[in-house]
Amino acid sequence: MISTQQDGADPIGADPISRERADLLEALGKHRYFLRFTLRDLTDEQAGLRTTASRLCLGGLVKHVAETEARWIDFALRGAPAMANDWDQWDSRFDMAAGETLAGLLEQYEQVAARTDTLVATLADLDVSHPLPEAPWFQPGASWSVRRVLLHIIGETAQHAGHADIIREGIDGAKSMG
């Protein structure tokens, strides 16, 4: 069939839901790639270095991004109970603990990413929403759809990939881009 559309849209009969999911996965995949690329050729010791005034280190960023993505995907599936309040352990989420390796943290991140990608590809409806847990940073009474959760994960990943680039440059001058 030949499309008569002039606006660059897909031919008649194309599934817009599939395009949306592909776009979400492509955007998330791009930012995951940049985060992982920033960590290329590092030792575990380098991954634990803090090169800025913040607590952030590269291994801790990978750990945080993986845990954050996993928690938000759990929220997308189960709602607010998946976001249990354990703020007393918040700081440790940005550290490489004794015995943790960069390779191990990257493997955990790959497992989380695979789970998310499968969910995005197979979930029946991205409009399913849940009320957000009570927290000072959430609008009272607000709900987020799975789609909104995915957009948040994309934003978190992109933000932390940028942080990682700055930290890496402080270690050995390497950059993800430029």
C-alpha cells in the first residue's frame, strides 16, 4: 500500500502505541548508553572517587540510577507501597560499599534495564496510574501513569549521566562527548 500522507507520518495502519513505546525505549537507551560509556576503562577505585564537592562518585551514580529505576518500575506495577520510606539509608545509595565492584553494579543496572524494557514492551496500557506516595516533593493527591513514570526515569538517567560526565572529567579528563 502506498501512503498518500505528506506530513512524514507513518503509513495508514501503523500502530501509534508501538511507535510511542519505541520512542520511550530509544530515549532511555540513549541516556543509559551515555552513563555506561562514561564509565569505560575505569578501575573500581576510580569508580569510587569523589572529584567534586558533592558525595557523588561514578559507581554510586550507577547504583543510584539502577535502584531508582527499579523502584519506579515497581511503583508503576504496584503503586505507592513499592516506594517504602527508607530515607535513613538514602546516603548509602550513592556510595560504593565495601565489596561492590563497578562490574557488579553495571550488571545489576543491566538487569534492571532489561526488566524495564520488557515492561515497556509488554504492559497492556501506559495510562495505568497510581497515587504518588506522600512526600514533600510530590504534589498532594497527584497520580502518575506508567508513561509519566517512564518520562521521570528518562529524566533521572539523563541528569545523572551528565553528573557522571563531570565526575569522570575530574578523574582523568575523559569526556562522554566533546
